Amino acid sequence: MKLRLIDVFILITYLVLMLMIGWYMRKKASQNKESYLMGGKKLPWYMLGLSDASDMFDISGTMWMVALCFVYGLKSIWIPWLWPVFNQVFNMMFLAKWLRRSNANTGAEWLATRFGVSGTGVKSSHNVTVAFALIGCLGFLAYGFIGLGKFIEIFVPWDLVQGYVPFHVAPQYVAHFYGIVFTLFAMFYSILGGMHSIVLGDVIKYAIMTVGCIAIAIIAMIHLHGQALHVPEGWSNPFFGWRLNLNWSHLIPEANKKIADDGFGLFGVFFMMMLFKGVFASWAGPAPNYDMQKMLSTQSPKDASKMTGFVSIMLLPIRYSMVIGLTVLALLYYHQLNLTVPGGGVDFERILPGAINSFLPVGILGIVLTGLLGAFMGTFSGTLNAAQAYVVNDIYLKYINPDAPTKMIISMNYLVGVVVVILGVTLGFFAKDVNSVLQWIVGGLYGGYIAANVLKWYWWRFNANGFFWGMASGIAAALLLPYVKIWFPSVFFSLDLYNWPMLFVISIIGCIAGTYAAPPTDITVLKKFYRTVRPWGFWKPIHALVVADDPSFRANKRFKLDMFNVVIGIIAQACFTILPMYIILWMKLPLLITVVLIAIIVFILRKTWWDKLEN
């Protein structure tokens, strides 16, 4: 263990500071429900954008990205399209402002603006959205919990701690023990201070992470100077054919096994499926998690668009400075890293903590460790806040105690926060590793979410009953899929992404059958939604009614411009991702082309997006 007194001091100072922020912000947060859950909708868009970017800079995801970068090289920039990362571009160009125009506090509350508060399926659509949000939040809490435990285990060997623990912990649960300890810190400041303490804590964490990432990038460039990376042919090329064609056999054979286990060998097919799913997932709008809560917390629709655009700019270059920096150090000194796991085999997710522990000097190690621990706490607290919002706003206040006084609402937020943490941690004990949770969330669960949430924006006839049956059928299929795969392994793909079209078709059938089994949404509700949100899509009958009431009303004809902005925005996002990789590897011509592309796209978007923002 390389931790020295200065490193420990930096870490403890940060933890104490977070506790102080939570305690200090508790009075402001307890003013009312909106202040606790959404910062009173008064926080600046750039603070919320930094907070959102900071929440996305999580330990588990970064460990996964470093492992991918090590094995897949520059082609790894495409694999996070599994989420998909480019959904931020769709949000930036049009969906964030559409969402914010509702002035709702949660995704479930937003449904009232689209389907009304009464009618066939309205209550059911609300409930299924809450269920989806809570399942997703618990999944992400477990995902972060697993990554944190594995990360801390590298820095604090169990033999140094077990003498001070008054009970026995089996070796396979050491990571879980560490996860529980640090989860308690995140739980304290986020539950006490609500959105106010979460955003301030995230901004502080982002500053720490920026210093740490730049330091790692500089250290990697110094070590790489005068040396060559021993990697397969094609590793440093982000482009690809039908097959991946990376052969590690004579270098690190275990990397070939990871490629086979991941199922990414047919990279062209994998990419097309990611793109196909990703476009529909992005059209569906933000999922009901911390990302949506930050958009709904902005001061105006225009600010919501700015916030989501700010996220990619602030997140990707800094995060990938760390990713490529640690990858370079791991490639140069691979045999000095201990990546073996009990029972044999290599766990490439251990590269991040192993490289940090082995190659960073005193002080920088403390800053990076503190930043990554803060990354966990930020992601955890943001997800926890979203879960609290759905339980308190959409269950307790809607069905149990609608007239609850402010003091009771804040107390319920505290109680719900503790219960959600316990459930998320418990779920973490049943997950095999970071990637297993990630694949289930993005490949399985979201398969049930996408169809209904695409149709709600773009098709006037789609109603609450169709929304419920589309969501219910898709989520049920996604939850059953892991068990069905065990019973019928030859029928399904091992990679959940390839099973997604089946989930999507099941959900579409549920949507259409449910829609035509019930009357259309009340016309008054539809006209108000169309006038307020101003979506494009299949709204012609409602447009005619709105124009009859108000001849001056003009339809949103920005579809082509929005799609043009999305395409060049995705290209810019990819450029921001690969930019630090080209800098650290000092690939001069690709770096120059990337910088020029970014400059051209920024100039175009200034004219086609920024100057045309409206509330």
C-alpha cells in the first residue's frame, strides 16, 4: 500500500468537508419539498451541468472504461454507446427543453401533462414509471457499490484492517464491507442537504478530479516519452471493419479471452446494434434518474438545453485523460500489476486501482483517490436523490398523505433515503461484477422502457393505457430474460444487447394493443401539451384543433434542423472523447484533424442551435 500521511489527510479532509456541507445545507434544503429535491429550481445551469457531469464520472464506469481501453484501444470510445452516451446530444438539441416546459418535479409527475390526471390507464402509467425508476435507481446503486468496494480493496489490504473489525468477513465479501463503510458517508450528506449539498459537493469533486486527471495525463506522457506501446495492430485506430481483428495472443493472451467473453468480436454488428438501439433510446428522452432530475431542476427550458450541452464538454475530455493515461501506464508496466483474482484468471477492471496505486506519486495519489471516492459519492447521492423524489413525491404524497406538512415531507425523505440505500447495497451482494449489472441495465431493463417513451413524444393517439402496457410488457420481459436464458440457452444471445430487439418488439405490441384498447387522451389535455411542449411528430389532428383556437399558433418545424444538429453534435462528442487520447499518445495528424473538426462544428452549432434557443 502506497498511501502516505498526506494522501490520508487529503482523503479525510474531503470526507469531513462533505459531512459539513450536508449539515450546513440541511436548513436550506428543509424549506420545502422543491428546495430539498430540486434546489428550489433556482440553481444556475452551469452548476447543474457540472454536477451532472460529475455524477456521470463514477468509479465503476471509469474502471470499466479503462479495462475497455486497455483491451480494445481507441476503438473503445464506441462501446459506451451502449448507454448510449450520445443521448446527451438529443437532450441538448431538443428533448431537454421539451421536458422542462412541463415544470414537473419527476418523470412520473410529467406524465400528467401528457395523459392528464384521470382516464383509462392514467394511474397505471404513473405507477409503472415509478416502478421503473426505482428498479433503475436500485440497479445503479448496486453498480456503484460494487465498483467502490473493488476499488478500495486495492488500496486498503484486508490484512491491515481485519484486526480492528470485531466480526469475521469472508474474503469474497471484503469489497462489499468497504462499500458499506463509504456508502454511509455519501448517505449522510446527500440525505441531510438534498439537491443543494449534492450539487455543491459535485462541483468540489469535479475540481479535484480535474487536477487528478491532468496529473495522470502528464505522468503518462512522461513515462511514454521515448518508449513504444506493445499492442496489437489496429489498437491505435478508432475505426473498424466487420470484425474487431485485435490479436493479443503473443502479448497478453488473457485479453483475447475478455474479447470473447464480452461478445464484441463481430464489432461491426455490435456497433450497428448499439447505434440502432441508441437512436431509439435517445428519442425516448432522459430516463427517470439523476440526469432527468437535474434537467427538471433548471430555471428554464433554455437553461435545460444549455445544461445538457455543457455535460459532454466538461465530462469527456477530463475523464478520458484519466482513462488513456492509466491505460498507457498499465501497458508499459503490465507485469508489475497484480490483476489476477482468486480462483485464477485476470480481472482487467483492476487496472484502474492497480495503476493508481503503483505509479502515482505521494500527494497526487491522495488527490486522485479522493476524486474517485468523491465520484462514487456523487453518483450515489444523485441516484439516491432521484429515488427519494419518486417515492416521496409520487407514492407518499400522491397516495398516502397528500396534505403532509413540510416537516413530515422532509422526515419522509430522510427515512426513504435510508431504506433505499439498504436495498441498493443488498442488491449489490447478488451481482457478480460491474459489467454484469451494466449489461442488465442498458441491454435488458431499458429494452422495456424505450418504446413507450418514444411514442409519448411523437404520436398524439398514444395514450396512458398504451404507455402502461408497453412499459409493463417490456419491463416484465427484461426482468424474466436472465432466467429464461438459463432455461433456454440456445435460443438467446449471451450479450443482452442482441436480445434487445425482441424486448423492443414485445413492448411495441403492448403499446399499440393498449392504445387501441382505450379511448384517446382527453382533447383538452392534448391541446395544452401540444401548445406548451411544442413537439414535432405525428400531431396533425391536434395541431388543427389548436390552430382553430389560436390562428397565430405555429407548428414546430425544426425536425430537420434538430436532426442535423444531432448528427454533427454526436461527431463533436466523439471528437471530445478521443481528443485527450491523441494528445497523450501524441498522434499529431489525427489530433490536428480532431481540433479542426471541433472548431468547425462549434461554429455551425453557434448558428443552428445556440442562437436559436428559446423557452
